[in-house]
Amino acid sequence: MAGRVEGKVAFITGAARGQGRSHAVRLAEEGADIIAIDACVDIPGRGYPGGSEEDLAETVRMVESVGGCIVARKADVRNLSELVAAVDEGVERFGRLDIVSANAGIGNKHGRTDELDQEEWQLLLDVNLTGVWHTCKASIAHIVAGGRGGSVILTTSVAGIRAYPNISHYVAAKHGVQGLMKSMAIELGEHAIRVNAVLPTQTNTPMIMNQKSWRLFLPHLDEPTIDDFAEISRGMGLLPNPWVEPIDISNAVLFLASDEARYITGASLPVDSGTLAA
């Protein structure tokens, strides 16, 4: 079914690469105009480089290659005024806003809860929780003003439902996003705005595909390989794949954004190979 979000406008954060880029291209393939932002900065201690302005330009090229229109700006979800400016510019160009994908997030330094430093704790909450709230705060008034309803999709994680050791700051932030989603679903239902969450497991993006991340799963190995990670990751779910691809998350986002999900709100949709059921 082509054109599942035809004529709609989507705002996507963290769009320079990974899941955010995939979401932008997938929604554009199905007819949406795109407002895209990314911080385009390196954040120390992550184990992988941040997206770049060149990466964001490549997202623009990819969206345009499938016939989409896009406004892309450098903006950090930690900075509300930057988000407001980007969304306002996009709405001025396209005339409306219908879909929000609050996707931007970062990985973390690992450590026992009492050993985490305050700066790392605050950073994870600033990006992965407050950044989602900033995204919604900058966007929702535009959807309400349109009077047509809409769809807000928050990217959480299987760690938004299940606890894991040595990443309590990440788990806390993602649990917080789950709570934010449920509260917003109640608040915005009267405006026909649906609010849902998509919960990925390990996904083939730079945030997970690096040795620092692999050592969380394989602390007994000094230099784990991708094959080492694949073996242990494959055992975490019910299906035999070791991870999912960004397009798998994008297809879930597309479904929740489309009229096919018109009566779904306040829901959590895992794309996790059965991890939460295991």
C-alpha cells in the first residue's frame, strides 16, 4: 500500500544516520514531507562518533532521492530553543505538522549505579529523557493547531520495560520515556493525537556496533568481536537473529504514524525478536 502518510509532515530527531535517517527515508517513501534535526556533535565517552553535518546532508540526499521534500537543521534536543526554531521553520514551509518521531538518543558509559559520576547520569537524562520532552514541547502545539489529529512516536527501548545492570541511568531514562508516553496519550486524546512508543532491541547502528557497547554484554572479554557479540545477542530473544535493522524500527514507526493505527494510543510496540517475552 503506497502513500500511507501521503500529504503529512513528520518531525524526526536524531536524523543524521541510524534509525532517524531510516525513519526519514521510509516516511518520505510513503508520501510525508520531513523536518529533520540532529545535534551533529561528538559526545565524549560514548565509544562511537556522533553524527556529522555531512551525515545529515546525506539524509537530505536520500530523502530527496525517493521524491521527498525535507527541511534539515542542526539542532540539539537538549536545547529547546533550537528545536522550536527548527520545527517552526519546517511548519512555515510545509504548512502543517502531523507526525513526531522522538528518536534522538545516545549510548552510555557503563558502571554500577553507585559508581556512576554525576555528569554521566545527568547527560543521559538530558538527552534521552528531557530531550524527548523538549521534542514534544516544541511540536505538539502545531499538531493541535492543525485540528486534524496526529501521531507522536517516542523511541524507548526494551530497557524501558526491563531492567539491566550497569546501565541504570539509561534504564531510568527509558522508563521515564514510557511514563511520558502514557501521560501524553491521556492528555492529547481529546485532540485525536495518538501517542505511542516503539521499543527496539539491539539495532544495527553505530550506537550498539562498537566495542564499548559489546563489553557491556561481554565484560569478561577485553576486546570482544562482532562475532562474540552476535553469539550472546542471539540468545537474548526468541528468534535466531542477533539484532534488528533500522528499517525494522522504521516500519513500526510508519505503522504507528499511519491511519492503519488510527485507534492505537498509549501502546508500547516492541521490535525485539521476542526479548521481552523471553
